[in-house]
Amino acid sequence: MRKTIGKDIIPLLISAILVIISIGITLFTDYTLNYKHYIGIGLIGISSLLYFKNKKLFVYFFGLTLILGIVNLIDIYYSNIIFGIGPIKFNPIFLTLLIIFLVLNKELLNKLFPEKKLTEKDLAERNTQKENLIKNSELKFQSKTESELKNIADKKSGYVNEAKIASNNILQNKYVL
């Protein structure tokens, strides 16, 4: 089975380019890297290996790496660019990378985190709640006039569906549409 490189590698490539730029600048200038940079470089390296070895694990690991970068726990660029809201500091480079990562890996993320499917029990509970809401609305609307009930039952009225159903039920039973 041959693995192909897709567009989902773009955020990883951007990260690798930023790491290479940072290493190059520190080699040829007097800039120095700190522990955040070394941790970031290590995590990007591990993410690169995981991209080719285990895509599923790559998504988790690289996503976590980007989140660590957003909250300024790691860094990959020689210049530390951050903005803050009060005491909380964010790194816009990692934020941008995370947005690109989520957009390009949407299909894989949907497979890894599928929507919760409703069980029969959940559906039965929802139907029971809906029936109770309709019955409560019917009790409230018993004293309403025919024109008020028709206004409530109108599709364009601002009432919830249960209220519309209840007013229709009353109209059918009381006024025989």
C-alpha cells in the first residue's frame, strides 16, 4: 500500500520551514534558542515522523503540539510573537497553523471524532419530552380563541413546533378545521 502526501501536510511543512529558519538564524546571528524552542523543535520532528508512520496518531499529536504553542508553552520561531488578553498569552503563528490544520484535516477529524449516534432509548426519551411539551401547551392554550390558536399554529409564527402542534390539536378537537 503506497502512502501519498496530501494537502494535509501543509501546516506541518510550514512548521518545519519555521524551524529551519529559526535554526539558520541562530547559527548565523547572535540569537539563541531557549527550552521552549527545543521542545517545539522536538515535537515538530516527532509529528513529522508520525505523519508518515501513523496518520491517526499524527492528528492527535500535532493537534496537541499546536495547542501547546497557542498557549505559549512551546515555540518554533526564533522571534517570540505573542498577544495577550489579560494574563493569558496567545501565539498567533500556532493559532494560524491550527486553523489551517483543522480545515485541511476535516475529513480525518470527522472519522476520529464521529458525531454521537442516538440510541433507541435516547429517541424514546426525546419523543416523550416532546409529547409532554405538547400536552402542557394544550393545557395552556385551552382558553384561547379560535383566531389566537390559528395565529399560534401559523408556520410563520414565532412559536416553537410543540406549541404549533398543540394549537392545531385543539383546533381539530374543538373547532373541527
